[in-house]
Amino acid sequence: MSKHTHSDEKLMTAYYKAVDFFEANKKHVYTALTIIVIAVAGIIFLVNRNKANNENAGVALSQINRAYTNNDFQQAINGDSLGNIKGLQYIVDEYGSTENGQAAKLMLANCYYALRDFDKAEKYYKDFSGSNIILKASALAGEASVSEAKQKYSDAAKQYEKAASVDPANPFVDQYMFYAAKNYVRANENDKAKTIFDKIKKDYPKSKFVAESERYKALINNAN
């Protein structure tokens, strides 16, 4: 009996200490609870808003896609003259943090590249941060293509190699590897180029780039 009494006294003492703490720090406790509630509500709000923004970006992308696929790059960037169809620049500016907004960013970079505005193209290729691994590789390849256009061949080769390494299952790996090797040739780094050409033949024997790789290797050997 005395053991239970002692235990009960300990529980009561702990309870009163908790009550004393709460009364003495009521304002702080309420403030903390309010912050937690607001934080949770804020997270829910942000998730819902991001979902809505992603959907809006998707709708806008579907509307501007025709101009993009028809190579009407200026209209794809700016949208139609009436403002009824938003362009890629608007989609990126408004919804760039969403997945569809990131896809729009890559398309926008491609448009600027096609218009030979390489600085803007490079900016948006580098800014890409979407989660789709195929698009990640494509953005890296885009950076490489800008370096290639600026005749920075060694940089281009390294960037193409990086694009090829993102995902082994990417259907464009052999293409990125070939472009990397080709740029190493242009940069007079023939040993690196030959290593990649050999790897293409070994790892992708059915690739359409095998024949081109062999042709480049022959040119390298003849030059030596």
C-alpha cells in the first residue's frame, strides 16, 4: 500500500510540476502550438498550391506545344499575339518551380538555342532542376551543345560525357558518348576520343553511331 502511495505521490508531483510549468509559460506554450499549427497549415497550403501551379503549367504547355513542335520558336517563347496562349517564357517565370515548369525551362532553352541566343540558352539549361532523369541528361547535353557552338570543344566533350553518365538506361547514351568523342577529336584529345569510340562499339554494338565512330578512328589513325 505504501508503495502505491509513494508512486501516486510521484505522479501527482510530476503533474503539478507540469501544470506549474504550463501556467508559468502559458504564453510561450500557446505561441509554440500556434507556430506548429501554422507551419503544418503552411505546408499543406504550399503542397496544394504547387500541385495547382503544376497543373496550370501543364495546361499552358499543351497550348504552346504546337508552336514549339512547328519550330515557331519566337512564338513558342512569347505566346500568341493576342495573349490567349502563354509562351514558354511566361510559364517558366510563373511556374518554374514545378515539374512542368522545369520541362518548359528546357523547351525554352532549346528555343533560344535554335535562335542562336546561346547565352540565354545556356542560362536555362543550367537552371534546370527537374526530377526527370531523361530531362536532366538532356539539359546537360544542352549545355554541351552551347559549349560546342562556342567552339569550347573540350568543355563540350566533358559535358556530353556527364550527360551520358546520368542514366545508363537512357536511350540517348550512345549519342551523347559519340558527341563527346567527336568533340574530343576537335579538341585534339584523340586518345580520349578513341577510348569512347571503342566503348560505343563494345557496349552498344547495334548503335547507329558505331559506323561513324569507326570512321573517326580511321581518320585519327591516318592523321598519326
